[in-house]
Amino acid sequence: MKVRAVTGFFDPGFPLQPDRVAGMASPMKAMREGLQEMGYEIQSLRLATPPPSQMENPVPPSDMAEFARQIEAECFVQGVDYLALGPILAGDEDGFAVLPDVLGATGSVFVTGRFADIRNGLSLQAARACAKVIHASASLSPDGFTNLRFAALANVYPGSPFFPAAYHSRGEPAIALAVEGAELAVEAMRDTTSMSAIRRQLISRIEAHAMTLTRVAQPIATEHEISFLGIDFSMAPFPEQQRSLGTALETFGVPSIGLAGTVAAASALAECLDQAQFQRTGFCGLFFPVFEDSALAAGAAQGTLTVRDLMLYATICGAGLDTVPIPGDVSVDQIMAVLIDLGALALRHDKPLTARLMPIPGKTVGDEVHFDFPYFADTRVMAVHAQPLNGLLAGSGVLRIGPHRI
């Protein structure tokens, strides 16, 4: 099992204080070294900030692109691979408007926009602003790849170590681990045919790895006087068969991802995650990133896996719509319609969901998509099944949606 990221959470200061970046890089590197000594491969070191408007000294929208360039350069100096600026919040129209500029000015900076949360409801205006960012960012590169670095957030709390959703709340620096847990599900099913045995095996593997990871991470965090938030033990995949969530589900008995049975198999795996005992942060669910999982990519290419299916999985255990290839001529109104449905699911089920939609310029539904990128599998463009909204849903109000009560 690999560790996707050691993620540090901090306020970098504005103007940027380079010593704060160096101060966070030190425990992250120590944690990487400690985990490598235990046999874990560490994919990346990452940093995440508070929302720019909520930093100790807020970053004006007019300065965000230059600030992002500066902190990206400092991360490079300190050996940090990626940075996530905290989300632009509902009502900050100027902040949303400059996000394509931030993406265009950087290559390793991730940005987000939050359009729904339990306290404030679902902002139709912010959902449209997120849709505009997705639409504008699709043309920043000829292949639409830039949208890999933007996500629309619904009910996502601070402290998740997975990108792009990672961000910090106000307060002391902290650190957390993101793991690629899909491999454990594949391993648990490899030599076992009993459902009860699979359950025991998977829970046992999760808890054993979590214990080892925590035993390494907690003392390092304590030594550097930062908080250890815990582990996001989500079933995050990789485009290899033995590290694929889709492979795990198909091994469970689903003929092909997207067909009937997928919900039952996914729910059973998610239940194992729920029952495992470890220090949690972030999503701790199942990730369904179409590009990043060979089985999901194949299902999308064959037409058995649809955006509607991904929405369904978001209601039970998924983390939303992740790296989903959609037509290049999709409109802002169509993207917004998809986002508000996802936001409603997040609020109704009181769970974190994200949307990382990737319009592919010049491509339409069914066209093949290939990126020369080792973390992506080949697939085809998926239909969004959305039309512009009208009436109240086309306005700029707020939908007050609370969790279901029994």
C-alpha cells in the first residue's frame, strides 16, 4: 500500500513568509523518511492553506496569482511537490473570477471553490461561479488538463489530506496522511471467497496499516509541535489492475462497473472502512476518479458507467465526481446543473463531496481521450445529461437543505 501524500496545513502569511514554508517542510520530510523506513512508498509532499480570505492577513483577489507564483516557487525550493490554496467562499465573486488566472500562472498549485455547506446552504451564485471556473479553465491548455487542479467543494471540511480538497482552518499548523487504500481491497479478495472472511481481512489490514502509520507520524508531529490530524484511509485507486477500486468491486462479483450490483459491492467495502478503528480525517470513503482507475475508465469507455451512476455512488460512499471527462462544448449552465445536484446530495446526506469535471476541448460524447500522464488511464468522453436550469434554480439564491431526519 502506498501513501498518496503527506500533507501539511498552515498559514503561509501574506505577504508570503518563506520561513513558514520551510518550517512545515521539515516535519513532512521527517515523516516521509520515517514511513519509508517502514517500507511505505510516499508519492508526494503537499501543503494546504486556509481560504485566502480567511488567512491571518487576507489575500486580495488582485494579488492571488502573484502570491500563488511566489509560494509555488518557495515550495520548489523546499522540496514540496504541490500546494492547495484554500477554497474561495460563497459571495467572493472577485475571488472566483481570478482562479483561472491562478491556474494559468502556476503548474503545481491547486485551487477550489466552496458552493455548499451545512451552515450556509447551497449557494446558486457560487455554484455558477464554480461552473464558470471549470468552463474558462478548460481552454487554458489545448487538452483541457488544467481542470485537474480545480474542484468545486460541497460540505467539505478542513483537514482532508487529499487534493484538490485539502485546506486548513484557522489555527496552529497540522499534518495528515492520505493513502491509496484500494489496493487493500484487492488484496483482501485475492485468496478469499467468504464475505465474512473478506470483511475480517480488509478491516484487519486497514487497522494494521493505520497503527503503523500513526506510530510513525504522531511522535514526529509532537516533536515539531504540530497537530497530527490522522489518516484519510479512502479507497483511492491508481490505474493499475492490482490498485484499482473497480477491480476490487468486479472481484466482489460485479460484471462491470456501473451495472447492477455495484452499489451493493461498494457499500460492503465502505462498511469495512466505517468499522475499522483508526484516527480519521478527511473523506474516509471510496473514490471513483474515472481517469485514475483503469476499471472505471474502461466502464466509462464501454458506456456501462455514467455520470448518473457516479452521482448514485456519491449517495452511499463515494466522494463525488472526480476526474470526469465531459464534452468540450459543455456550457456553464449545464455544468452548474450538475454541481447543484451534487451539492444537494452533500447536504442531504451531510457528507463531503467534490466535483472535478474536465471538459475536453474539441471532443464530444464517446470520443477517445488519452493523456500522456502516468496517473491517467485512457477512456472516452462521458455525457452529462444536463440542460440549463430555469425558474428559481436559475437565480442567485440559497437552497436551504438539511440532513434527512428519521
